[in-house]
Amino acid sequence: MDQIQIGDSNSGVGRFDTLPEDCISMVISHTTPRDACVVSSVSKTVKSAALSDLVWEMFLPPEYSSLIPLRSMSKKEIYLSLADDSVLIDNGKKSFWLEKSSGKKCYMLSAMDLTIVWGDSPAYWQWVSLPESKFEKVAELCNVCWFEIRGKISCRMLSKGTYYSVYVVFKRASSRTHGFYHTPIEAGVGFVGKEGMKKLVFLEVGGADSRSGYGGYSGISYGAVSRAFRTRRPWIRGPREEGEGERERESGGRSVEEPNERRDGWSEVELGKFYIGDGEGCDDGDEIEISIMETQMGHWKSGLVIQGIEIRPERR
């Protein structure tokens, strides 16, 4: 909030902190959690108003009372509890938390909440417990040639007027995976029944590392990978084997995205984005569908552990 005074600042008439405290709280409740924390430094009166339950209840989702044991907590303490740590919902199949600065809703759909082709066959996938996972079980890939994972979330669970990014959260089952170094994965994100966003990603952490012996992938073109999908080529040329100019002409400057390591020890790669409107073009009955698949090349893949799919507001 850039200005705290209203009216004539020289005369002192119309100062924001001379309003009744309930009025100040009402004004602050229409900003953001970050603004409420910043404006607390203006004066004792404004700080008291900014800490009030009236303000922080407006930042909480309507269902907050069912998410955590309330005890004798203020509404701000409840908010910070949901922002600092996720809670399990839907019988432990999803986790939920709030983005701290904005109060926007965030979710992770656990592997148990996803549709995994051959996921119920121990020869292809195993369900194991890991202490570093949020969930009771994660999906460990034993060996498949048909790699397909899908998930859905209802629009009514998400924050209105919000741009979201979608990530798959995973790690290696052992020292290295098999079948993912040379294999781009097709990701799709969009509303059910409508054409969604599609892109190609890699799921091998360190796939761009020249020490892997594959020449690196940090500059592989989208066009080259797409062509490999169409022709089912067994491998993709790296930047040391293909001219930079040629790659840019093929891809328009785009490259295939690779994973990033997270602070929690897992890795993630962005699968796509979507926007939840304020009602126009997005009804509460609509669903967002996410897919991750590689069914074209036909070779075997193993050694990946899937924790889930994370949906969080895009950093803009």
C-alpha cells in the first residue's frame, strides 16, 4: 500500500489511522496477506487492525475449519499454519496449502490420486513408502514401455482469477533411471473436453550434463524432438552434434524443458499452465486434466519414483 493518508496530509485531516479500527480492518481485508503485514508498520492503531480476525478470516478459504485443529488460535495463526505446511485431504490422496504472500490455494495430487496405466500390476509399478514423501505411498516405476499418467482436479477447488502452473514431482529410484535420458515425454494441461496446452519435457535429472556421455540436452530443439516422436527415432542429437542455427530454425528458439531440483530433495518439471477465471469461461463444474505420456518410441523405462502432480499459482 503506497499511501496511508487520505485528504490533506499537511493538516492531518483524513489520516488513515484516525478511522475506526473496524473500518481500517475492513479496508485491509480487501488487500492481500502481504499487504496486511507491510501496513502493520504504519502505526499501533493500524497494526492492531491488521492483526484482527476480521482481516485474516477474509484471507482464509471457507473450508479452513475442517482442515486443521483450531484450538485457541487466531485467524492469522491459522493462516500461517496453512501457509507454512501442507495438510492432507481427500483421505490422504491430496495435500493442500496456501501461497503465503497471496493466500491462493495450492494442491498436490498424490500418485494414489492419479490414473497410472499398469499401475495396479506389480510387474510394472510398485507402491512403496518413503519417509521424505508427503503421502503414505508413492509409485515406483519397475519397467514399462507404455508410460502414461493422468490426473484431474475440479475448478471449484482452485482460487478464482488465478494463473496456475502444473508440475510433476519425482525422483530417481536408485542411482540412475533407465530409458529416460533419450526420451522426451509429452505433457498436456487443459480443461476437460477442450484442446489443452501440450509440450515436451525430460524427466531425467542431469540429462543436460555432458558427463552423461550423451552430449547434453540443454539446447535440444522442440522441433528436433517432435520430429523424433513422429519418426520414432531411438535417440535425439545433442547440441554438440547439431548446428545451433539449424536448431533455432527448427524450433523458433524454443527448447525442451528439463527438471529442477527442489529444496525438499525431489525434482520437478513444469508440465503446463492454465487460468481460472472469475466465473467467465470457467464453471465450478469444469475440471482440469493433466497428462504425462510416452507411448511412441516403444523402449523400456524404469527407475522413476512419482510423488504426485503439484498445482500452484504461477510466479508473475
